[in-house]
Amino acid sequence: MLRSGPAPAPHHSNISNPWQGLDSIVVETDWSRHRDFTVVIDAGSSGSRVLVYSWISTDQVRQTTPDAHMLSGLPIIEKGDEEGEQWQFKEAPGISSYAAHPHRLADHIQPLLTAALRVVPSSKVAQTPIYLFATAGMRLLPPKQQGMLLDRACQYTKAHAKFYIAACSRHFQVIPGAAEGIYGWMAVNYQLNGFAKTGDRRLYDRPSEAELAQPPTASGHKHTFGFLDMGGASTQIAFEPTPAMAREHADDLTMLTLRNLDGHDVTYKVFTTTFLGFGSNQARIRHEQEMLNAWHYAGGSGATDQPPRVVTEEIHNPYPAAKSVQTITLEDPCLHPGLSLPVHPELVHDSAHRSVILKGQGSFADCARRAVNLLNKALPCPTDPCLFNGVHSPAIDFDLQQFVGISEYWYSSQDIFQLGGVWDFTTFERRASQFCSTPWDQIQREFGAKHTAERLQMQCFKAAWLATVLHDGVGLPRTTPSPTPAPPGQAEFNVTEELAHIQQEGRAHGINVPFQSVNTVNDFEVSWTLGAALIHAVSRIPARTPGWAIISFVLIMGLVGGLALLVKHISQNPYIRRRWSKKRL
């Protein structure tokens, strides 16, 4: 829903003339001379982030690589600047917040372009493509407003920067959630060696024993990692099904072809889907809506299966002409004791006469129980099996398939709890329960210096939502990497020997566990934008040349012809024919 109000304030206040021309002053160096670049703007719900990627051009790699084996992999995508310090920049708020004030959009776009032009050498700007891909925040807007914002952003970029734009509709678009999932899946597997036939993610080393032991997928190669991403407005999943599932659900899969440096194509069969409205921020709004619905359905009494306790007060305005304001207080298990917050403003339609306050109760268990209802597991499943919200998916075998989560899966695990990495539900549940039950004033004293108030206020709910999506939504088993004593009154979770072995190996290598969250790999942030850059990079690699095909054809036909002559010679020579017949007998 679009909110009215003043135009968003630009993140930078020193923009005197946003319509002036923009130029790069970066000088080409030995490092950048033989490189290609691409610029990707991730236009998310809370802000836009520009990222500049680079890689050595295919021609240069082919000319300077002595070993053909080294060409059997993908291009090495790197940060756009040699020092790796200026390659990305973020601007707040999100582009969707300019829907009511599109004339201010230049204030948002110019700093992003300026940041990119500080990285790309001036001699390469005209051949460097720029893409603005908007995600869930823009998906919530009507199509007309989406198109208006994207067109303005593109026209401004074309008029005031010299980046390559083939067509606005291709370079500036709201990408479907499925595409975001595919890009993220590519990024995770590229950085964690999921595409490798050989040990290193760049395909230059020999395979490890653990990789050789993995069974092949439906595409005939080793298992790739599954991908989970959770933003503020949506969440995505993408993975390669097992061969049996791929055959059964062939119509649900996306065929993705990546081209190696030698021109050889490798195809992957990937399932991907998105859940709009199931990101952490939108889920929180729906949680508050459910609490209000429960109160309304009970006639304001709170008499439901999960009744929020309600206290209503009539606060009389001293001015005779004004009406009284009703304050409704609902108890929220997902907020800390001692913390009270108003509900999201979109949920109170008569705010002039009513205010709704959420009073924290601090129960992670109760919060998680309410979060399960937000998955809409009761919706009909068109074709079994389904994940949640009535969305069909091939079944996931967590004994074979390992998933990696980014964004909120990392932030909600690591920022406060310091539990990012290999997932341990029992430890996470214990830590979240302790955190949620801690009084708000104590939370502020312990964490206020390092984290924003909003992050601390929402951490309890986000922790419950993350765990709920993982276990009740995606179906990840509630097991731990090592036997951990359960808190008093809670049942122990069993860990099978097979799963324990997988997790033990995973701890040793940092991979091959049912689920882990990551943020960076080798000082390189994991982002779906890397997948978008990789798609562009491999699209510039020429296919195997006709010369290769001709040589292969000549060799094959020569072999076939030689065999034919040999057979003819045998058939026409009685001595050889007799000796051949005796050998066959």
C-alpha cells in the first residue's frame, strides 16, 4: 500500500544540481586494461545498492592461459576496483518510496551513478552495461507506478552518464522473484564451489574426496547448493532436485545454461520460487494484522484460540467538539517485556479515534507458534508436495542436499546471537528464548551501543520467523550438528549416524551440512547481484568455434571411415576372415 506524505529525504544532502552531466575520471591502469566491467544496482525495499564487478576479458584469458584445463571453468568475477574498497555503495531509502514523488528520483539515482563512475575507467564506461534490477519493494507497487519509476531512472541515466544501455526495458526492470532466486543460486554456488568439477570455485584444482563421494544430480554433475534468501518483503528458494524428483517435476524446473571459458556449455535444472509478503518485515506486519483480526473476530473481547489480552481505555479529549480516543493494548509475545510499540500505521484505519499498542510478553515459544500460522500451511496444495502458502515444490532430501541462506538468514543468526554459519536449532532456540524473555531496559543496556533500536525491537520476531520458515516451511529437520543437552522440560532431538557424519564433515570443510548461513566468502559478500553479473560475463564468451566442430567432425568421420575399410579388408581376405572368426569363437 502506498503511503502519502512528504517526499523522502535523499541520503546525501550535498546535491546541488542533480541534472548535471556525470563523467568518470578514473584512469586506466595495468590492472584494469584487459578487464570487462558491469554495474548492477540492487533496488531493494529499504535502499538501493550499486555494485561494480570486473573480470579479465575472455580473449585475454585465452591468449595468456597455457593450460587448456584452466579454461574449463567460469570467468573469475572480482570486485570492480583493484583495492576492493570502492566497488559498492548504498543509498537510502528504497526506490519504491519515490512513487508519490517521482520528481525527486534523480536525488536517489545520481549518487549511485557517481559511485560507479569512481570505479569504472573512463575509457571503458561506454562499453560497460548498467542494470537496475528492482525486487520485492517495487513488486508491491502497481505496474503503472513501477514503469514510471523505472523509465525515469533509465532516462536520467542515459542522459547524464555514458554507460551502455541497449534498451531501458532490458536494463531497468522489476525482476521476478524467481529470477532473483536463480541469480542468488548462481552466486552461492559460484562462491562456494558448487559448480566445480574440480576443487576450487574457479575450477582449477582437483576434486576433494567429499565432492567425489556426492551422487550426481539430474543434470549429470555433482550436487550444487540449495539457496535461501530472505529480505524485508519476500523470501526465495532455489535448488537442483534429485534425479528422481527432476524427472517427476520436469515441468516445474528452469533450464539454466552457463558457458565456460572454453565455450563449453553446462546445463542445470533448477527449481525456484518466491514468496511475496513472506519477507521478515512483511511477515511482521501480517503478524500484527493477525492479532488485530483475532481481537475483531472476538468482538473486541479477545475470546479466541490464541487470544491477545486486551485492555481498552477511553481517553477523553478536553476539547468539547472532539471525540474520545480509544486506546487498545494487545499483548505481543514477540516483543520484550517492558517494550510497547504502536501497530504498523497501515493497519489502523481510524487512527484519529483509535490507537493500538502492542505490549511485549517476551515468549519465543509463543511467538514461534503464532509465526507458524503466517505460513498458510492450510491452503490447498495444487500438486503434492508443497512447501507453504499452497506453493508446489519438488521434495527436498536433506541427507543429500545442503542449503545456504543469506541476508536475513545471516543477520538474524549472527548480528546479535553470533550463531551465523552451521545451523544448530537447539542452540538457536535456547539463545532466542533467553533473548526474547530479557526485559527491554536490559536489552538496551547490553546491546544498544552496537545495534539500532529497530533491530533490537524486531530481533525476537525475526528469529522466530527465520526458524519457522526453515523448519515448518522448507522442512529442514530440527536436528543439531552435535548432541546438545536440551533445556529442562524440552525433548531431546535425535541425530542419526548418517546426518551426524554429514555434519561432522561439514564442520571440517565449512560445507555439506543441511543448512548454513553466510554473508561473505573470501571477503566477497554473497549477493544475487553476483549471479546477474555472472550471467552477463558468460554471455560474452563465444560458443565453441566452427573450427572445433569441423575438426571433431573430420576426426569422427575419419575414424568411422577407417573402421569401414578395416571391416571391408577383413571380409575380402580369407586368411584374416578365418583368423577373425576363430577369435570370435
